[in-house]
Amino acid sequence: MYSLLTKNQDINNPEYFRCCCGCHVKKGALIIASISIFGSVLQLFSGNIGSILSGIVGICASVLVFCADNKERAWAYIPYLVLQALGIIGCLVAIFIFLAGVIVSPQWLFDTLNEKEFLTHDLGIWTLHGNI
């Protein structure tokens, strides 16, 4: 809020633009982008075509964060932010589907897993309901 009320701020002054960890926002963005690049590179080795494409897109979006920092172009942060927003939305949808599946507990799932001898009495209930 303080940054909105002050005029003629120096964008490199860490007094005004700090992350929750205390470092400057630009440095925090670079740290997060570096971690994202590392995770995206690991996705390239999964062997799954979906993960490989996701890794390539993640690397491209993270590299744009470095370009945005070096060239001071604010628009270059947008692809990374959109990618992260889509990832959060995807995780929320997956959580909702998982919880709906656990609550409903479809009988065909139990039948299918029993036919493949995947479930035993105790293991099946523990696995499907997530009781750890």
C-alpha cells in the first residue's frame, strides 16, 4: 500500500518492493523462475509426451522472466503468470475430482481393481480413502 501512495519511487530500492522473505521482488522472481526451470527440465526426462511439452512450455515461460528482468519489459512476466494460474486451476480441479471420487466411491472402480487383484481388504480401503 505504501508503494501506491509514494511518487517517484526507485524500482530498485528494496525498501519499497520486498517479498515476504525480505529480498527484492526482482530477485524473488528470478529465484522462483530458476526453481521452475529446474522442475521443467526434470519433466523433460519423464518420457511422457504431455510432460515433455509441459516442460518445454515451462522453460520458455521461465526464460521470459529472466528476459523481463534484464530488459525491464513488464509484458514478459505475463506468460509465466498465466502458466502458473492455469496450473493452480488445474490442481484445484484435480482436487475436486479426487474428493468427489472418494465421496462417491464408485462400485465399478472397486470391481475393476479386485479383478486385477490390486486390492486386498485392508490395502484397498487404505489406498482409496487415503487414511495414513
